[in-house]
Amino acid sequence: MGEKVTQKASRSVLLGAAFLMATSSIGPGFLTQTTVFTEQLLASFGFVILVSVLLDIFAQMNVWRIIVVSGLRGQEIANKVLPGLGIVLAVLIVFGGLAFNIGNVAGAGLGLNAMLGMDTVTGAILSAIFAIVIFLFKEASKVMDRAAQIAGAVMIFLMFYVAVSTHPPVGEAVVRTFAPTDISILAIVTLVGGTVGGYITFAGGHRLLDAGLKGVEAIPEVNKSSITGIIVTAVMRIALFLAVLGVVSQGLKLDAANPAASVFQLALGDIGYRIFGVIMWAAAVTSVVGAAYTSVSFIKTFHKNIAKYENWIIIAFIAISTLIFALIGKPVNVLVLAGALNGLILPLALGTLLIAVYKKDVVGSYKHPIWLTITGAFVVIVMGVLGIMTLIEQIGILVG
């Protein structure tokens, strides 16, 4: 999937990387989590979004910058810090990516069910075929970039349309963003893990490497692209937050079985439910593409044949996750455990990269800004402690 980046094409590549990261993070889980936490915290959820966006920016600017400056992928950098660590990181990413892709495929099926009344399994299979077709193109990476940008724009437009329709108390939301009456640490950790956890934070960084962008001279573009990705995700999160807030502030009750769908249905009736289907399908299918592409990018350096047949391995990755969903459904236990492990991938990966950025055999003479090191270390500590607590809790639930 290697390309040569010309000055003219680089803007498209940077935007593609930003949207690949953003649409990878905006999946079925994103819609459900945002809805549930908004219902719980009401206008104070704005504060959670603000804090999580800052943590996301600190994490992502560090990861993307270190990857591009070194010219190495996450697993290669990890192996230079500690031999074998890159393999551990790759296994965690691939396991998490496969498990979440089962959920993404299921979400795409649910999206087509809401949009067109199609059977969920049939919808999931057709969605997987759509994702696979992208990787059959010779210029697959460019098609992937364009698909992510179009899907992202459609989701943001429809989400703001619904948000405006629910007449949310915007003034109160702004006030509570800076002066919350209720704060949830769990919500902050969940949002950060869902936005830059697991494979997601590497999606754009690895995409930039595939496009041939690397070295210290690329830092300004990398900064712009990484922050754009977080902003796109934040805009989507704010639009959904306002839509949910508008519904629940009217005293309407959300359906616990499918809270996100009920927001759209309560706001706009049957047409709202169809709009939810479009957003759910776009969110899920772009997450399928992002998860498969990034997961395979973590193993492509282990053998020359993996890099040679990268697109076919990505296609197999999508096919396997679809087959598992079609045959045995959504394996809840695997997804729960993968979710808990996902919370540990960010502190492990970011911590490793922060050590690597001070090794000359990784970054040469490059000097990493101290403020990025401090903010990155803060994210590692916070997400590491809370990630371990979450993992212990989830293992307890599974064993119990």
C-alpha cells in the first residue's frame, strides 16, 4: 500500500489520515456510550467531552509525531525499546481489532436493519462485502481515504440536523462544560479509550507512513492532521450529546435496549429511526475498514509476504470477523475482555513510544518537546491505573 506523496497530494493524505482515525473511533460503541453517559450526566457530560478531548490530543500528538519522526511503525518502535515487546503489542492490537470488528460488523447489520428493514445478518454480510470491495482497488488507500471523508461528512451533517431538531438547552450545556454538577471518571476513561485506545490512535500514524510521509520536516503536517482527527470526533460527539440532551431534557425516556436509536425515533419519528440507520451503518462500516487496515499494519513488518499480500490479508480479516458474527453472533465475553484489554493498549503503547523518543537509534538527533512528554506521561499514568482497575473488574465479572 506504499505511495509517493507529492506536495499536491499530501493535503488529501493528511485529511485521509485524520478521517480514518476519526471514523475508526466513531463506531457502534461510540453512539451507545455517548447516549448512555449523556442520559446519566445530562449537561455536565460536556465537561467529560472537554477533558477527554484534551487527553486525546496529548496522546495522539505524541503517538503520530514519534511514528512519523522515526519512520517506524508502533511494533517496530516497541521492539527497539524491548525485543519482543512489539510482538506483544501486535498480538493485543490484532486480538482487540478482531473482537471489535465482530461488533462493528454487527453494528453495520443493525444499521441496514434500521435504514431498510433488512435482516441483520444479511445486512452485516453485505456491509462486509462493501468494505472488502475497497481493498480490491489497486489504489485501495486512496479509496479508503475518500470513503472515510464522505462517511464522516454525512454523519456530522445528519447528527447536527437531529441535534437542532431536538432544541437542546445549549446555554446550560456550555455552562456545565466548564462548571459541571456531576463528574464521572468512568465516562472520561471510556471516551478516551474509545477515541484513541487500542488500534485507533495508530490508524492515522500508520496511514501517513504508508503514504511515505516521515521525518522531522513532516511535524507541522502531522500536528495538523492528528488534531483534525480529534476535532472531527469531538464535533460528532458534541452533536450527538446535544441531540440526546434535547430529548431527555423534555422528560422523554430512552429505550434501554437501544438507547441511541430511541433518541432519533423520539426526535423525528420513523424518519429519525431511518436517519439513525444511516449514521449507524456509516459509523460501523468505516470502523470495519479502519480496524482491519490498522490491525494488519501491525503485523506487515514481521514477514515480507504479509506486506506483499497486505490487501488480501485485510480482506481475510474482514471476512473472518463477519463469519464469526454470522455463525455464532456477537460473543459478549470476548468483547468485554477485549474492551478491558483495549484500555491497557494506550498506556502500554504510548509509554513505550515516550521511552523510544529519547533513544537515538529510533529518532536520531530529534528533540521531543518537554510539554508533550509531560502530558503524554500524564495520560499513560491515568489510563494505566484506571485500565488495570477496569481489567480486574471485568475478569471478576467473567469468572464470577
